Amino acid sequence: MTISINGSTAQVPDDLRVSLLDLLRDHLHLFGAKKGCNQGACGACSVLVDGSECSHV
């Protein structure tokens, strides 16, 4: 599967355990989203998905 991020296409890993946050930071080296509580509860990892905030990444 591929996704579009900031106008670029990226391949999604086959490993279903990879979260969106880990994909952004560890695989694509996009460090804007931060790890906080590691559960999505504090909002530090919030990203925009199609213009809407998503904190459960």
C-alpha cells in the first residue's frame, strides 16, 4: 500500500504493528510529530489527515 504525505508518495511497511507515528518518524524521517505518552492520549503525536486532526497515530 502507498500513501501520499506532503505531496510525495511513500510505501507503507507490510508490518501491521507499525503505527502512523512510527512510519512518519522512523521510516520517512519526518520528525514534526512527537512521541509523548505513546498512547495518543496527550496529543503530542497529533497530525493532520485530510485537514483533520488525528491524535491516535
